[in-house]
Amino acid sequence: RPLVREVIGNGGNITFLARNGNILGNNSTIASISQQLSSEEQPQRSGLVTLAANTISDIEVFTVSNFGESSDIKVLGIGDNLVLNNVQLTTGVQFNSPDPSNLEQTISIPLGEFSQPVDIFISSAGNLILNNTETRSDTLSSNLAGSVNIGSPRQIILNNSRINSNASSSGSAGNIEINSGEGITVQGLTENGDSSGIFARTLGSGSGGNIILNTPLLSLDSTSEISASTESIGFGGSLTVQNSAPLKIQGPGRLSVGSEGLSSGGSGNLNVVAPSVTLDNGITISASIESQKGGGNIIFDVDDVFALRRGSFVNTEATNSAEGNAGNIVIESGFVLAGPNENADIVANAIGGSGGRIDITSNQLIGLTEQSEFTTSQLRLNESNDISASSQFGQQGSVALNNIEPDPAQGLSELPRNLLASTDQISEGCSANIDTSSQSEFVTTGRGGIPSRPGEALSSQNTEIPWVTLPSEIALLESSVSSASLPSSSPQSLVEAQGWVTQSDGQVFFVDESYKNTDFQVSGISETSHCSTSTPSEVVH
């Protein structure tokens, strides 16, 4: 039996609160409705619907208004996790409900041209799991559709579920924003056989909504998709995946912006923003289009490493056989790399129109090869990692590789104009005439060269430098250095000890043979003048 809040004037709020418990329906309907006969009446507002529990099952929720302002739908988790089973949250469409006074009859409430947007909020304090659940935020008028906001500090999992925002008239679709602290997983098919996923579409002249995902991990299985698109003359929305820490997007599902139909509007852009990004396991990042108006762009804004692994595919192909240019791909990253022979491709091809532009700005591009004579399907069948911006019948695209290695010229400084005399800069202590037997030494030996490029390790391919002997001219140069101010006498040389002297206080001194004929009692000096190996108790030297 439906629960319908229908009053004259502003609608009242509906709240279900199950602390540490569940809200269980039986194909039940909860609706807050504001209906007026015409826009000339004083606008009325529908009430807010709030559901708070650990698990919510088998419930359909509406909140609609045909002329007045609508209120939101809020679904809150009050335990560790929030699980939605067989739940539908719907705003902005025509409402059909059984008549409370006669369940065999149906009440139909058209929204009209002046219907107002309604937002949907889903929030969990832990994991958020949606099983066979759908949210729909639509507009059938010139007004904006409501937005969908979903948040969890941990995992968000969509099992056989869909998040939708649609525009079917001149109004624009609402935005979808999902925030997850640990990751978003999308998998499975709905009961109708549709792909699980997140969708923002326009079916009219209004613009499609934008999708914004904030997450460190995004996983899509082969049946799943996240898409912002247009199927009519309206322009499609944009799709952004971002994170303030490293981001991983893994397949084999599909992220896309696009336009479906030869005369459909232009596509929005697909943006990926993070300090480092990894595409893995056959994920497809696509702005492929059928429209004659041309494709959208794919932009990667990465601070450190952008890695393409195991069949990952970045594609802005224009599939219109007559016209329509491919979109552009812009990659700004510290390093761009692909694993050897993993069929990771970056493609901006076209059929009838011009190929797109692939613009890569990086310190280094590793593991990818530019191609120009293969179709997209041929590139996907090989095992190499390819970059291509070609066209079968139109103008060829371009690939620009911009190296951002430091330019040595930028660090040069102007040398002084007044040169100093070289003789004034030579230390007298370096003269060849001085006795260096007591001087300290630092010796380094070895051979090799320098890396061919700054920042690279020395490899076996670098040029080896042979041993060299100083030319005789060096000796002439040394003899020309004045040593007038050097000390007149050489420093006293060290002499090896030949014995020791023990004083009355027990102190021991090491001595040479010059003490042999003195009044001191010298021990250890024999006729052969060899050193004793005895160890005194205390040694002072």
C-alpha cells in the first residue's frame, strides 16, 4: 500500500528513522506530492522525504511538484554500512500511483512545464552498497533537473544498479557527484538486462549533465559503463574522474563522453586529474562520436607518472563515414609509459573527417610507438602499444610530443668581463718544488663517460675514455710558477721508531737510533736496529 503525503498548501515532510535497524517494504511507495491546477495559483511546495537506517529494501520513493518548489530525497546510513536492496528513488517524472481510496484505480499527476528540480542525497558513514537499485533525476520541462549526490568515506559498490540524470526537453540534466574515500566499483546487469553504471544524458534540446567522481580507485567490469552523452541536438555533458592522491582506473569496462546519432549535438570533455594515474586491465577511456559536429576531448592532467597497462585504450575516434572530426587528446604528465607488448593504445582516428590532435607534454615517453597507416580496429588487434591520429578519407591528424626536460640554456649566467690573471689564482702550496712527502693526498681513478642525456644512468653504450699521460708541457707550466714566497726549508720528515725510552714516572717514548749514544736508557735497539714488538702499558707520542 502506498504512503502518500498529499495536502492543500505546502506538503509535509516524511521521515523514517530506524536506529541500528532496517526499513523493509513490500513493493511499497513513499511519495510527497505538490499538485496545482495552473501556474496562476500560489505555488505550493512538496515535503522532504528522509530515510535513515542500516538497510533499506523494496521501496520506491517519489517527491514531485508540478508548479511549486519540490523538496529533496535524503537516504542516510546511521550504522557502519548502508545497504539499499531493490530501491528506486525518482524525481521529476510523471507520477502514477494507486488511489488510496480505491486501490484498483490509478492517480496520474503530470508535472507540467513549470516543474521544479529535486535533489537526491545518499550518504553512508561506512561502506555504501546498492543492490538492484536505481536513482532517476529527470526534467521534462525547461527547468533544470535535480542533482544526485552520493558519498561514503569507504567503498561505494553498485551491484546491478544505475544512477541516472536525464533531460528530455529544453531543460538541462542535473549533475551527478560521487565521493568515495576508498573506491567505486560498478558491476553486473539490471533486472531489465541494462548495464550497471552512472549516466547523464540529454534526449532533447537541453544540455546533458556533468558527472564528477572523486575516488582513488574506479573499477568497472565488462558489463558496466559510466557515460555523459547526448542522443539529440543538445550538447552532452562532461565526465571528470579526480583524486588528490594516486588514481587507478581499471576495466574492462568503459568511461565515455559522446554523441549518439549523425545529427546529435557535440560531445563534452572527459577529464582525469590526479598526482599519478594508472589505466589497467583493458579499461576504455572514450570520446568516440557519431555526430557530424565532431568529437569531445580527453584531457589527462597528471603531476608524476601516467601509466597505461594491459590493453588500456584511450580513444577519441570519429566514426561518421561522411564528416565529423576526431576529438583531441591532451596529456600533461611527468612521465608517460606503457608496459611492453600490452596493446595499450592512444587513438584519435577518423573515417570521413579529419584525424584529431594528440598532444603529449612529458619528461619522457616510454613504450609507445607512433603509427599512421592502421585503422582503429587493426591497432586493437595487435600487441604493440600505439599512438595514432590518422583518417581513412579525410585530413590526417597530428601527434605532438613536447619534452619538458630542463633546458641548460635557461640556467646560464653571464661571465665577468674583467678576467683575473691566472698566476694570481694559483696557490703556492701547489708548487712542484715543495716536498710533498708529508702532504695529504686525494686520488680518484676510473674510466667512462657521462650519460648521453641529463637524468639518465650511465650505461654500457656510453663512450669510454682511455687512460692518458700528462704531456711534457705540464712540467714546463709547473716550473714557470714562482716559488719565491715558499718556506725556505722543507717540513721535517717522519722517521720510523727503533726503540723506546721509559721514564721514572712510567711514561714511554718511542725513539730512533739518534738516542742510542745518549744518557737515556734505550730499550729495543739492537745492533741490527730492528723494532721490538713488546707492548707498553702506556704510550705517549
